[in-house]
Amino acid sequence: MQRFFDILFSSLALLALSPLLLPIVVVLRFTGEGEVFFLQERVGKGGKLFKLYKFATMLKNSPNIGTGTVTVKGDPRVLPVGKFLRKTKINELPQLLNIWFGDMSVVGPRPQAPRCFNAFPAAMRDIIIQVRPGLSGIGPIVFRGEEDLLADHAGTVNFYDHVIAPYKGQVEAWYVDHQTLWTYFIVIAVTVWVVLVPGSGLVWRAFAGLPVPPDELKVALHYQE
């Protein structure tokens, strides 16, 4: 049933958003480096790699510059138009194509680049790849402000690998273990809410039993007991 709703929702969304998406395609084509889409390998169901679609918001060679696949607030690799697209999350909308093609679901663990995926504990990785990754999910909601969080730490990559990644892996694995069609729709509803009310702690009330974040993350993630 989830796959049925994935196809239905992604098809309707692509049609409804076409008046927004087409002008963005034109703007990107004639600004920055002239690239419309950024395709990056991500880890999908069963550990299979697939090409994730995003609007191009960064320099072409950004994975090989600076912090690599980890993006921080004020990252100099982000192009001028890209700042707006990233802040509003519009840059994620081309992933509707990934959903339609079957690489992703509307809801699931956030698809990670291999380098970031390998930072998850091995036991968590084995659980996460049991399902399709999602455009949204509990992990993406909890870590919606990840770029701002990373900006507060000088050792960005080290902090990601040793604090963020282990906890993010627990959250994504928790979703897989509790996945139901009901959870699917609740995640969609909470996603809409946090877009409208940034900084909301609704996710902690909507999904009782989520793993408790480490002390270093509680305040930044708006954790509520």
C-alpha cells in the first residue's frame, strides 16, 4: 500500500508543482555554473546505490572540497540561488522523480552518501537498508537544522562522525522497526507542521519512544521528554 501512495503522491506533486519547478529550471540553467540538477550516489534499499536528484545548489566539485558530503551553515561552496533553495528545501523536490522511479519513498530514512552512511554503526546500517529511503522521515525532521548544528562546532566532521551519525542511525533504525502505514501518514503531517513552524518539538510528542539524544544534541534538537 505504501508504494501505491508513493506513486500517487509523487505524481500529483509533480503536476501541482510544475509551475514552480519549471521557472527554477530556467533560473538555474542561466545562473551559477549552468547546472540544473545535481546527481549524487546515495545508499538505497538493500544497500544498492542510486542517483539522487537535487536542484544544483553547490559547486560541481563540492564533494571533493572542504568538508566533502557534510554541509555546514554558510558553506562557501553554496551558490547564491542555492542558498534560497536549500533554506526552503525546494532543492529537495526533484527527488519526487526518485520516488516515482522507485528508488525512494515519500517517507523513510534519509538517503545517505556512502561516506556518511558508513559513519552509522554497523548494526544500524543493516536495519536501515531494509526499506526504501524517504524524501522525508523522522530522521530528516529531527535533524532539519543539521547545518546550523554543525556550524557551532569547530571539528565539524569529527562531531558528525562521533555524535550526530551514531544518534541519527538510531533514529532511522527506530523508524524501520516501527514502520506502518499509520506512521507513514503521521510523518507526512508532522513534516508539514515543522515546515510551517520551524523549531517545533512536535516530533517528540508524535513519536513516543524515540531514542533519547545525547546531551550534546538535546537543546539543538528541541528535545522534549
